[in-house]
Amino acid sequence: MKPSHANNRTLFEMAQLARGSSARRPSENPWESQLAQPLSGGLSIELSARLGMQPLNRDTWTAVQRRLRVAAPVIRVAMFALIVRVSSAVLAFLTKLAFPVYQHEQFTVFGRTSLFWDTFARHDSGWYNAIARGGYDASPALAGGRSNIAFFPVYPLLMRYLGRLLFGRGHSHAYLAGIVIAWVSFVLAMIVLYHLARLDLPRRAAERAVALTALFPFAFFFGVAYSESTFLLFTLLAFYRLRTGRWLSGGLAAGLAGATRVNGILMWPALAWTAWRSARGTPHDRWRAVAALVLGASGFAAYCIYIYAVSGHPFLWMVALERWGYHPGGLPWRAPARLVFLLMTHPYAYLLSDRMALYDALNGVTAIGFTLALPLIWKRLGTGYALFMLTNLWVPLSSGGFEGMGRYCAVLFPCFIWLAGLRSRLASTTVLAGFAMLYTLCLALFTNIHPLF
């Protein structure tokens, strides 16, 4: 029987109701509408009829569409992060083919040269691999030399056990596991960063914060066998969970961050401020926040106890760090002031004066830029984020050098959230373009074994 106009109208109205608000107003992102569209309206009625089910009501389909709208940005962020990692791996391989290495390889992933895989294993990767395969050895530090106890345990232990699980016990199992851990941690960290940024920014700006973090000139460390991406993940989780009142998981994440890198304990004052501000006025909630902070210091404390057990000196890891030239405690502005003077007066002569001048300039200018942004970050995002930035800049700069400063700044996420919140689209686009160009340069230098640590 031919359906009447009334029946057609009824079906149309049912489809419109099933589509909910997306039919009445355009979605903020067309892709989200297209993702949700096939699951609504007449298709849902037809599928329900074929399966012998009652059509889902309007509230159910509205809930489904709401979940899709929430999931769509997360999927985009995860896909973007994965694309960045794959593109960086290809770019590193091409730079290895195009340019000569600066120095001989200290180690290889498979025990023989591999133009592709060896680009993931440079400098500190060898120390992490040694810990994953053979454990810690404090005797060199006790004898006054360099020791692997300077590297905190979470990342190399993950390399050991995940490597054995996935790749057996061969020469390459720890390196390959380290790459997998770095990539997975990076993708998860970008998702958490998006949610954390959404506490202060609209959706598009939060996505821009992810892009700025992923394309920061020293963000290539997030994709190689280094602990940076794992540390960033735990740091972001700690701040996000504490800001939203999830005390147990926030404390656990902070504890893991403290056992991943020494920087983890440097963020404790910022976490304390964040937890205190996030706690409700009740004594019960205050005590839960205090418990989370104690848990947050447990990872660092556990490693110190372990070092004491094997060496009799709980802070021997600090002595080991000094063998790399780190001597914190000086005036943190002395080295930046000298670098600014040299670059302002004799830039060409300075860059040609020493083999480390270019690398010091890249690290030093980055640190200076983050330092100058500090008061603006404090004004825009609050004291907690400013404390996190301050402690993680003050301590390494007080050593009098710039080695590693770009890598340390790569995990200072408040700066990227602040940059993403700039109102000028031209300014944010310019920063992102500059980041991408310098990212390519720094990745090429690292891949070809220049001393960019």
C-alpha cells in the first residue's frame, strides 16, 4: 500500500528527533556531524526493524551522539599524535640517508648498523638499555665515575619486562620495547593534555596546545628510546587528576613521575598548591589531598631507599649526575645573561668559536624563552603551573650550563597551554610554524649524532 503524506511526515519528524540538536544547528566540527549522522534518524529505525527491535528513543540516541561528540576530538588528537610520530620516523630516516653522521655510533639496536632503527637509539638510550638488560651498578659512582644510577627506574624497568614479553631476550628486545613505550606514552599523553587544557581553554585551543607540544623543536625526544614521553604522561595525569579531585590516581601518577625522572620531585610544590586549591573546604577532603601528596613523593623516596640499600648513600644518584657536569646551586641567571650578551654583540663569532656553541644556543634560547613566559603563565593560568615551570627551570639553570635544557622544556606543558590561548591567530600560527621548522633541524641534528642531548 502506498504510504500517505502523513506517514511520510511522521517518519521525517522521527528522524529529526533522533538526530537531536545536530539537525537543528550546525556542529562546531562537520566531521563530528558526519560521524554521528549514520547512527541516527531513519537508518536507526530501519536497522531496529530488521533486527526485530524496538526503535531507540530520542534520549538514547541523544546520549549516543553526545558520546560521539566527546570521543571525536580524542580520536583526532590520538591520530594526530600517531601521524607526528610516524612522520618523524620517516624524516629521521631520510636525514640519515642525506647527511653524514657527526660522530661514530656508540651503539646499535640490533648489534649491527640499521639506518632506520638506529635513529631511535642515541646518547642516553644506551644507558636505559644497559639498565633494562643488566640492572643498576653503583660501583662506578662510588669510585668517582659515571654510573647508570643517575637514571631513574620506571622507564628502563618497563623496557625490560615489556621487551621480554613482546620480543624475547635478544639483543634488541629492550630497545624495541623502549620505542613502543615512548610512542604509546606520547599518544596517551597528548590525549591527557587535551583534557587538561580543556579545563582552561575552549576545544579548538586545547587541540592547538596538543599541536604546539607535539611540534616543539625538542619534542622529537618523545619518539625515541628516552623517558621523556613516559614522564610527560605521568606528569599530565598527576595534574589533571589532582585538579579534578581524583586523589588516589593523582597521587599514584605523581609517584610514578617521581620514579621516572628526577624532575618528578621538582613538581611537588606545584602539585601541593594544585591539590590544596582543588580540595573542598571539608577536613576530610583536605586530608585526602595530603595523602595524595605523600603518595606523590613515594616514587622518589623509594628510589632513594633502593640506592641507600645498594650503596649506603641515598643520594648517590645526585653524585653520579655531577659526573656529567651538573652542579646545581649557582645563580640561575648567570649563564642566560652571558648567552644573551654574546648573541647580541658577536653572534657569528660566538657560533663559530666552539663546537658546542650552536647546541648551547638552541638549548639556551629555549630556556630563556620559557623563563620570559613565566610571569605571563602565572597571570593567565595561576600559581600552580607557574611553580611547576619555576622549579624545573631554576634547578637546571643553576648548574651554569644549557645541556639538556630544550629536552627539559619539552615537558613544561603550561607554556604550550598558554601559547594555545593566545587570541591572535597570526601569532599562534607563526609560533607553530617556527616550532615545526626548528623541530626538523633539531631532529636532523639528533639523528646524525650531534651533541644535542
